[in-house]
Amino acid sequence: MTPLERLRGPKRHLARWAPQTAIWTGLLVLWEIWGRGQSPFFFTYPTAIGRALLRLASSGELGQAILDSLQVLLLGYGLGVAAGVPLGLLAGRFAYLRRLLSPLMMAFYVTPRLALIPLIIIWVGIGFWAKVTVVWLVCFFAIFFNVLHGMSSLSRSYLEVAQAYGANEAQILREVTLPGILPFIATGLRLGLGLALIGMVVSEFLIGLNGLGGIIVYYSVRLRVADVFAAVTVIVVIGTALMTGARALEQRAAHWQLSARAFR
Amino acid sequence: MSRANGMLEVSNLTVSFERPEQPDAGAFRVVEDLSFGVAAGEFVSILGPSGCGKTTLLRVIVRLAPAEHGTIKIDDSEKYAPGRDVCLVFQSYGLFPWRTVRENVEFGLKMQGVAARERRATGQEFIDLVGLSGFEQHYPHQISGGMQQRVGLARALACRPKLLLMDEPFAAVDAQTRERLQTELLRIVAQTASTVVFVTHSIQEAVYLGTRVLVMGARPGRIAADLPVPLGSERWRRDVRLERRFEDHVLEARQALRAVSP
Amino acid sequence: MTEATEANGLAPLPAVRPRRKRSGGPGALTGLSVLAIYALLIAAWDVFGRDVNPYFSSYPSAIVRAAGELARSGELATALLGSLGVLGQGLLYTLAAGLPVGFAIGRYQFLDRTFGPLVTILFVAPREVFVPLLVLWFGLSDASRVIFVFLSAVFPLIYNVADGVRSVNQSHAEIAQAYGANEWQTIQEVTFPSILPFIGVGAKQAIARGLTGLVAAEFFIGVSGLGGLLQKASALYRLDRAFVVILVLVAVGFILARAGDLMEARLGRWRISERAY
Ligand SMILES: Nc1ncnc2c1ncn2[C@@H]1O[C@H](COP(=O)(O)OP(=O)(O)OP(=O)(O)O)[C@@H](O)[C@H]1O
Ligand SMILES: [Mg+2]
């Protein structure tokens, strides 16, 4: 038995991660020491970021920005899901629809959807709905294509079993297609969420500077690096938390799949 | 060849497939002018060389593939409903991996719109019958191949079909499990008074299970021999495989099969 | 689900050609009739698009004219070359850094446990938040843009390579050793061929992410390249020019996607498909 194996419970957990904790603490300390020697207009250090976070939080600026950002994110994402899943199902079900849309699908598939932002600004105007449209646009395709991919990977034999048991079209959709492609839908929802986060940040950079992205730009042009890092930290934390949640949901959706491994 | 009190009557059945790789060569005739009948309570085994159209025949009966000519009647009606009047047990089990054992067994009933309560009761009855009590909440990947095929059988039986079709149902399980499943199938068929059409490659299996063995010829597929197997209906109680006349019937079937094999 | 699902955040594009069916019926839509439908739509757009306010829309013949202008003035070529240069450099650094880092993280569990979470966080969180900092540190320069392309592209590669190294079949390595292979021979004959498909998947994703990163960089980090040309055109309400740039981006995206597919297919040749029954 190694000394590690002799420990139990939380103690063992602590011991397992001790080297990592030490390394990361060391790196943070080094950053702190080195960062203090740099110009605050150019670089920053952990305690300054902490102070900036506290200031942003207590002034209410941060809370307002989080609310603004989440509003855009959730509305755009919700609309993306509401459009992506049914359209994906339709395109997956009807070959001629797929065929008809194939040139458009191909173009949107290979081109960064972000390239359409300037047109969205012209068409929708600069404002809340332009941001929602950007978020919608970037996450819609992830969801749509994953649903479509699910439909094309669903084995024909499942449909045949259902037909041999007398299932009608609606029953097949409810009992076979939807549960069968649920892992793909879940993957689409997760990837779509990641892209929606990008869409949120990008749209806040370009369209009416508010929300968390707005804070980043506002303070970066004023060379207040600590405040920029504070907002970056908040976005990274929110993004990682949302993605971890989506990941957990995805794994639950695919519990019956033996090979449900994409990334940790 | 059809008999009185026919549960299944196939008359002059012809089935063709298109050949997309050579569209000018004309359709590929898998089954031609095939006729046979199955009486209520019979257990008919079908033997035949690989590719002679056995699976195709069963798929046409449950309307997964269209017939070109001919009629198929179940209980004297051409308007039978797959899933209600006739159920197919698939070789690869055809279980839905996202449904538990219970949900898989109840699938056919659900498609018929049977209320949840009744579904539950009937499903449980057949789960017990195939010996899967205690595994109701398992998913297919959590149980063995033999158990998966029991689920497939329970799913079909739960619909209480007039006719049960089975396409090499035990081909993918090991030899010991296979023998156990065969005996169990005979017991279950006797208990449920089912009429069965059973496709297999094993001559022993065909003779052991069947009250009749049909031998199909290839290219195009039709019935080449129709051999009665009078081994008694209680043959699962005593193992007829140990008896001399069992071997005689196996020999007879083997000769018939040899005659149609290329 | 396959790793391919992660490529540029989309799933693999399903085959468009439907299985051949009995003739007739709507399933029999041929490539030619699709082409005809699109030609008709474009013609209709050309006729009716002229009446729409040109500040909000454009129409095909105007777009073709704008393409001619942009090509003659050399603006398009300059922008295209600038963009491809930035993208190429970014991807080069991605390859140079992603392979060894991915290999190290996959090979040494200690590194994985220490830096793996960081890689995952940077993989899932929106990288665009770093753009203003890049501008602050490196100015509105090509260097900033290259670094951003690199940041966009490198994590999928690291991630996939590490994954590949981790999933090298240990029994294959043992077989090699049973046949007397030494450490280096094992790496050469087992490890490396085993992770090639993962490199292919990672490289394909890196290309797709890199292209998105390029467009974002050209929007935010000074006005340059194709993204810059697009922004300039739309700021002046020249929608005809904006459409030209978008079409060029579609073409670039198409070629890069083909390249990514080819690379993935070539490096993953030995992989058998693992489709269910
Ligand atoms: N969908 C199809 N399209 C074209 N040809 C088919 C199709 N299905 C089956 N066939 C052909 O029909 C013939 C009979 O196939 P079938 O599966 O019915 O044979 P089988 O008797 O069940 O064979 P086995 O014993 O190997 O299962 C084969 O030659 C096969 O290639
Ligand atoms: Mg068969």
C-alpha cells in the first residue's frame, strides 16, 4: 500500500490534489509578485483583479452587466433551440427538403456565421434585437446540424422494428426518432450554448457596448487592465459553469449509449 | 399446399428488388411464385440456403417490403395489421437501447394505444413468462445476448399475435444458451398456444422445434420440400433429441436441403 | 458520439445525396432540378431586388459588378492574401505548439491533472474575451490577429491529440513489446499510427475554428483582410460589396473544409466505422 492509498475520504482527496494545488498557488504567487512590478496600464495581478471584482460588484455595475448579458444569451439561445430542433427534424425526415436546402446548408456549414454580423446590424439595427439575432444565428446552426446528424446516424432498423409493430408516423417520431437522437440533440444544445456565449460576447463588443462584453471594452480602452481581467474572469466562470451543466445533461441524455465520449 | 383452418396463407408470392448499380439488368427476383399455408397451432420451421429469401419472406409478411404479386392472408384476411395480428422477432433482437426491458416489452402494446395500466400488467406477465423478472429496469446493454432475445420474444408475445414470425432468433447466442432457449420457446409456445413460423440455419433446431419443416430453394426462392415432424406436441417435457427418430427426421431434412443447395 | 461532432461546433454534414428510390415522388429531386430552382430564385431576386432600398439590400447583377470593381482595384486580392497570411501563420503556430503540448498532456498524467482543467476551460469558454487584451498588449497589428487565430485553433488540437495518446490501445503496445520492440520502436510503430486519426480530427477542427477566429480578429483588431473589407463595405451601406466578400469567405471556407476532410480521412484511414447494427 502506498501512503496515498492508506488515506480515506476527503483527506485522500486533498492529498491527491496537493501537488496541483501547490503548483497553481505557486503560479498565482509568482504572477502577483511579477505583476506588481508592471505598469498597471499594461498588466495586472491577482489581488488587483480581486479588488476590481469587489468594486464592480458593489457598485452594481457587474450585476447589471450579468443581467444584460444573460438576457441576450438566453433569449437568443432559446430561439435558436426553438428553431434548430424542429427544422433539423424536418430536414432529416424529408430527403427532398434536404436536397433543396443543400447548397445553402453547405455554405452556412463552411463559413463562419460571425461574418454575417455587419449585415445583421444593417438589417436589424443597432440594439438589443441585433444582439439576440447574432446569438440566435451562431447557435441555431450547431443545433440544426446536430439534429440532422442524429437523424442520419439513426439506424434504419429501429424504424423497421417500429413499423413491424404497427407504429404510425407520430408514434415513430415520439417513440423512436426523438429518443434515438436525444444524445445528438443534447450535443447540439451544448455546442450551441458554447457558440451562443461567443455570440453574446462578440455582439456586446460590436453592438451597443453593454453587458459583460461591454465592460471589457469600456475598461480596456481606458487602460484599466484589472477591471478587464475581472470581467473576463466572470465570463469565463459563467461560461464554464454553463458548459459543465450542459455537459452533465448531455451525459444523462446519452446514458444508454455505450460510447458516449466526446470530451471530459 | 394450403390447408383448412389456415392461420397463414401465402399464395403465388413474388418479390423483386431493383438493382440500382445495374438498372438495365431488370429487377432481381428473390422469391417467385411461392405458396404455403400454416394451420393454427402449427410450428413451422423454414430451412434454406443463405440468400434464398427467408428474411425477405418474413419482411414481406409484416409489410416491411412490398410484394410484386400474390396474396398473403392471416386468419383469412388480407387486411391484417402488423404488430397486432402478426409479430416479427428479429435476428439482431431489434431492441431499442434507450428503453428499459419493461419499456421494450410494452412497445407493441403502446403502439396499439393500450392504456398504461393494462400495458404494465400484460408486459409483466410476459416478462415473467420468459424468465426476466427482476430485470425490468435494465437497459439492453446491461443484459446478455440470450436475455436480449428473450426481451424480443416477450415484446412480440405481449401483443398476443395470431402468428409469430421468428428470423434466426438464436443465431447470435452461444450453443448452451441456444439449447435452453429452444426448450423454453417450446414451453412458451405451448402455454400461449401460438402459431409460429421459425426461420433457422440449424437443421437440428428446425426439426426439434417444428411440427413441420419447409425447405426453401434458392434463385428464385420457393418451397422445395414440406416435411412433417410427428414428434409429439409435448416434446419439451422429454428431450426428443435423445431419440432415434429425431435423428431420422434430421437426416431427412438434411437430404432435402442438400438437394436444393448449389 | 464521434469526436467529429466537435468540429467547428457543428456536426458532420450529412450526405446530401438521398438513397436511390423508385423513380417519381419528391425524393427524386435531382441535382439538376435543384440547380434550376436556385437559378430561378436568383433570377427572381435580380428582377425584384432592384426595387428594394439599396441601403438594405442588393441584387445579383449588382453583386457581380461589385465583384468586378473589387477585383480590378486589387482590394479583394490584397484582403484575401492578408487574411490567408494571418490564418496560415496562426495555424502553423497551432501545429507547432498543439502537437507537443497535446502529446505531453496525454502522455503524463501529472501534466494532465495540472493543466488539463485549464485546457478544458479555454476550450469551452468564449475566447473572444481576450481580444481587447491582445489589442492592449500587441496593438492593432497582424501579430494580434495571428495570436488570436492561434488561440482559437490550438485548444481543439491539444485536446484531440491528448485524447489520442490517452486512448492508445495498451494491448497493441504490449504486443509490439512481445515481438521485441523497444520503447522508441513502440512509439514509432504503435503510438504514432494510433494517434494519427486524432491528429486529423484535431487539425480539421483547428482549421474551422481558426477561420472563425480570423473573421472575429479582422472585425475587432483593426480593419484588415476580408473581415475588414466586409466591415468597411457595410459601414458605407455598400451591400453589393459586402455580399462579394461573404461569397469569397464561403469559397475560402469551402476549400478549407475540403482540405480538413481530406486530412481527417487520410490520417484516419485505418479506423473502421463503429456504427451500431
Ligand atoms: N433491400 C434489398 N435490396 C436488394 N436486394 C436485397 C434486399 N434485401 C435482400 N436482397 C437480396 O435478396 C436475397 C435474399 O435475401 P434474404 O435476406 O431474404 O436471404 P435469407 O434467405 O434471409 O439469407 P440468410 O440465410 O443469409 O439470412 C439476397 O440475395 C439479397 O442480396
Ligand atoms: Mg436472413
